[in-house]
Amino acid sequence: MASYTLTTTSDQEALLTWIVGQYNAEHDTQLTNTDYVALRFPQLLGPFRQQFQAHLAADITAKFAVADAATQQQVLTLLNVK
């Protein structure tokens, strides 16, 4: 798992602080700006999940097709396909 550091401008931080204040008021929470960014990060990535899964499936299919028979059989056995 990776850890990221974000640097905000003063305008961005002011906006984020306002957004977090609004969220806290609407949800009766006491999130910090850091908590809020962590909460929202999965929502940032979510729309790309299906596209990424399709990319992985295509990549796996292409690599499986060019693998030798023994490797293909290993993969099928590991996945309990055959």
C-alpha cells in the first residue's frame, strides 16, 4: 500500500476546510481535512474500476494466448478451471 502527500495552496485549503465544515454539519461528524480526503479518495477512483478490470482481463487474455502449453495448464490448474 502506498502513502501520498498532498500540498495545497492557501485557496485550496480554504475551500477544503469549507467543504469539510459543510460535510461535518450535514453528517454530524467531526472530520478533519485529512480525514475527509481519505474518505473521498475511494470515490475518486471508483469510476475507473470497471475500465481497469477490463484492461486487466485483456492483458491476461493476451499473455495467456502466447504462453506455452505447460504455463497455460498451470494457470488453469491454479484457477481451478480444468
